[in-house]
Amino acid sequence: MEKVTLADLIEAKRQGRKVVAVSCYDYTTAGYIAQTGVDMILVGDSAAQLILGHDTTLPATMDFMVAITAAVRRGAPNVCLVADMPFLSFHTGVFDAVKNAGRFASECNAQMIKIEATRAYLDIIKAVSDAGMAVMAHIGIRPQSIGKIGRFKAEASTTEMAFELVSLAEQMVKGGASALLLEGVCAEVAQIITERADVPVIGIGSGPACDGQILIAHDILGLTAGPVPKFAKSYANLANASIAAFTEYARQVKAGEYPDDKHCYRMKPGEVERLRKMLI
Ligand code: KIV
């Protein structure tokens, strides 16, 4: 399979073909995803929650994100790989932003850099884009702003809020964003943004009209412990399957059923007898 590029995503939008994206954090899962026709993997900072067990995305660090993004690239060499700029990786100015985005490009072979952005960060979008990296501007619900917002709810539910968001989306594209990610945006507004944007618009919890959809791998697989957002859809229940497998493993070890002969290495014939004699 040829590597999926931004040009392919733009062509998919032009032809009305949906882009399929998954947020995933590890080599093994990325390898499975790569076999399925999924176009894009985002290594999201939601890893701070699902991998590290934090209650927000804020503790994700650059070093952690670089390590897992590079792992995902090794598992899925041909998907369009999007790296997520974690909290404080770009908020401190354009120098840090370009340097950190550059790490994802040079150390992880990421093709696009996702930035949770407000109007205040337009200069960052422009600087990263001017440095030659494709930027995905993440607007709507922005989990890195949880401290300021308190709790998340659907974005753009009134005309005024929707007008603001449509204009923010357009400013992001004008400022250099090569793609948009809309999180938790009312479906009607996501549709308007998608129709007006000439860049691919990927939605999560933003209705069916977006050019593509993204879900978190853990949600798709039914692995997420605890409540999931309204838009998350599970296509399997690996949580129950995992619990069943660990329970059976524990039972077999306690019962002396594992390891059985099939799962043991054996010495060559006659060797154990020689060893026992040697040890007398
Ligand atoms: O961090 C993440 O996984 C994301 C997706 C939910 C879009 O930002």
C-alpha cells in the first residue's frame, strides 16, 4: 500500500470519499489498524488519560508523545500520521512551537501536526505551517482548556456561537491550517464549516457531514473503562474479553494447569539425567 498523504485527503474531499481516522497510541494496535483501510492515525494526547491514567490530557509531555508517536509510525508506516502537540508544547511561543512540531516531523516521521487552537494561537499555526509542516487545527471542544472551561458541552449550539466557530475555522485555514479537526461541534455547524472549507475537515462528535471521522481506538474496541462521550461507538467489547482472559489465566496458574507441556522448553534427551548425576 502507498503511503497516504495530505494530497490524498484533499482528493478524497474533492471526490466526496470519507476519510477514516483513529486515535491510537502504540505499535501493536497501529499495526492492526494499518491492515484495515483506515487512512489516518492521530497519536492523541488523550494517551495521558487512556495510557497513563490521568484525568485530563494535560500531563502528556513532549518526550512521551514523541516516544509513542514514533512507535505508532513503526507499526503503521503507510497511514497518514498526525502528531498531537501536548499542553505547553506551543503555548510558550513560536520558537517552542516550531521546535516541538519539528521533533514530530524529524523523529517520528509525522505528516501533520495537530494543534488545539484559538484565535490567540494563529501566529503559532502560521509559524509551524511556514516551517513546512502541515497543521491540523483542532477547534470546538479543546480538552487542553479543561482548567478554564470546567466541563465540556456541545460547541456552537447558538447562532452567535456558531458564527464565531465558522469564522474561527476560516481564520485557521487562512492562517495556514491544512486540515481542521472539529470536536463536539453541533452537526449543522460542522456541515457548514465542511462545505465552506477547502481543506479536509475531520470530525469527532460533530455529525456525519464532515469529510472524515475519528474515534479513539480504545472506544472502538470497547476497552475504555468508565463513561464514554455520547458520540463514542464501540465495535467490539474487548474489555469483557480481556477480563475473561486474565481471569482464566489466573485460574489456570493457581490450579497448576499452566504452563503445560506444550508451553515448556525441554532439555535434549538424556541431558537432565547427566545433570542430576553431576549435582550429586
Ligand atoms: O487526543 C485525542 O485523541 C484527540 C482526539 C479525540 C481527536 O484529540
